[in-house]
Amino acid sequence: MGTGWSTQIPPFNPVDIIDNILRKMNGEDMQPMSPWWKGYIGQILKKKGSTNFVAKGCIEKVKEIHIIIRSI
């Protein structure tokens, strides 16, 4: 049995989060953020809804039930 929780919040760059917190503390408007993953070199193409994004990368079928997803 596993424990934990699930979320619909995408991961963001910690630097972008800190910058937005500082903006908020200074009474400035926060800047929109795009999802971020360390080492990901694919593209975030567009935002779909409040928590969904379209990303572009590559998929490689290794075996019938084994795939590798890579960024491009």
C-alpha cells in the first residue's frame, strides 16, 4: 500500500517561483509560469485550461510494453 497525495499542479522552476513570491511581496503582478523539469529540453507548446499544457518530445518503442519518452 502506498501513501501520499495526487495533484493537478504542474512542476515549475524553483527560480520562477521565488521570483513570483518576491513580486507578490512587493505588490507587483506575478508573471505566468510554464511547467519545468530538470534536464528537459523539449518544448512547452501551449496552455490548455488552468493546469494543462501541451508539450513536444519523442517516444521510442523498445518492446511491446516498454517505451522511452525523451525530450527533443
